Amino acid sequence: MDKKLVMAVAGSGKTYLICNSIEPEKRNLILAFTHENIKNIHYELLERFGAIPEKTIVSTFHGFLFGRV
């Protein structure tokens, strides 16, 4: 199982990197701190796959911790 943590400054391409490196047939968990980042991730995934891949969960960090996924 591969695990990645991507940390970089704003505007460096984190969202693009993450959304273009996932494998839709595998389980993916993408966490972000803000709802705006979640919107950007959804947009990138829709651009690439046409839909959020079935085995992919996109959530805020707090939503994941408090079971709102």
C-alpha cells in the first residue's frame, strides 16, 4: 500500500499532482483542511475522470476525524 503526504506552498500544484496520480481502481483517501480545497479537488477529479472514482473518498481533515465521510 502506497502512502503519500504532499506538503508544499500555495500555488505549487499539489491538487493537480494528487488528482493526476491516483489510480481509480484502487482505494484513495484525499484529505484537505478547507472546503475550498475540497471544491478544487472535486473539480480536478471531474476534469480527469468525469466523476469522482467510486473507491475515492474526498473529505476535509476534520470531517474525516469526526466521521462525516
